[in-house]
Amino acid sequence: MFIGHYGASLLARQFEPRLRVSAIFVAAQWLDIVWCVLALAGVEHLRMVPGITASNGLDLYFMPYSHSLGAAILWGAAAFTVCRFAFSMERKMAALLAIIVSGHWVLDLVVHRHDLLVESGLPKAGLGLWNYALVAFLLEAGLLALGVGLALSQDRAKSKVRLYGLIGLALVMAGIQIFVS
């Protein structure tokens, strides 16, 4: 999942409108940021296998430190701790950011093939929606549209530049999603 993470994070903002969009966007992609760093460092592993799914050719065969259920929970707890104590955020705001970080795994579960580790020794999980490219894209685009729509209705009194910026960003992200699928 790519743009769906952003849409879901905007939905979470409905519970705490004071959360900055930049903070929820970083939280939404935190597991992927960690994954990129670990993959580039050779700690987690992937390979390109054209046709492995209809949506992309990524075989994400070893990513226990970024995309296992346990890691997602630990990264969420770390996000809460850092936000609460290093950035002096209110408990509710820190908790929502932690939920966004950990919730990344749940959203990925829907689209990934069986490459997400639940627990060591158990089969990997994934519902495989990436095997149905159009359905996967429509789900992600729908989540993004819903999140942006709610954000726009919530921010009606804010500047038009900010509102149009969010719409423009959503359109660019949707374009990127179409391009890489």
C-alpha cells in the first residue's frame, strides 16, 4: 500500500485536528522509511520478480525488523515514547501517531502477498490484493479521497493555498501510484 496509508492517516486526524499533516504523513510511512534504510544497509532483503503480483514486481522476502507485526507494534510504541517525551506532545496526539505507525502493518496486510511476518515460526500473512491491480488501486485511491475530503471539510476556514496544496498533493500521489503500478 502506498497512497492508502496517507488517506488512512488523514482519517485519523479527525480524532485530533491539531495533528500536523507532516507528522501524520511521516507516521503513515514510518515502517517503509525504516524498511528502505534497512534494505539499503543489507539488513532486510527484497528482489525484483516481474509478475509476482499484478501491481508490482517486489518480492519482499525478508523484512522482520520493519514489517513484522511485532516490529510494527514496537515502532508504534517507540513513536509514542518519542512524541510524548522528546517532543512533549499530549498523550492523545502521541497515541494517535503511534496508532498510525502500527496501523501501517494492518493496511499492508490487505494488499501484500504472503510476505508479512506475524510471528516467528508461523506462515507469513497477506491477503494479496496486489494480485488485482485495479481493485488495489481503487481501494487506495478511495482511502486517499476519503481522507482528503474529510481534511478539506475540517480545514474549511484555512487558506485556499493550503487546501489546494492538499488536493494537488493527493493528485500527484495518485499519479505516482498509477505510474508505479
